[in-house]
Amino acid sequence: MDAMTKMWVSLFGIGMMAIAALLITFARMKTKGVVKFVLSLIAFIILIIGFICGLISII
């Protein structure tokens, strides 16, 4: 993978992690019950995707 592609993959991973952090913050402060659980689950999945993108950009 060339350097520019690694850069874009890492920026995508950082963006996904930031979205996950904002989503989990919103879920914990503004929602309750099932909606809170669903938003937290979505945020966790987005966080895992961002982590995988970060690992791919290192390799």
C-alpha cells in the first residue's frame, strides 16, 4: 500500500473513532433504555472499524 492510501485509511480510522466518541457521549447523556443500548452498540461497532483501519494503516 502506498503512502497516500495509508494516510487516507488512517484519517478514516481517526474519523470513525471520533464519531464513535461523539455517539457514545450523546447516547449516555440524552437517551434512555433500548435507544441508549442500540446507540452504544452502534458506537462500539464504529470504534472497532476505526481500530481495524488504524491497524491496516500501520502494516
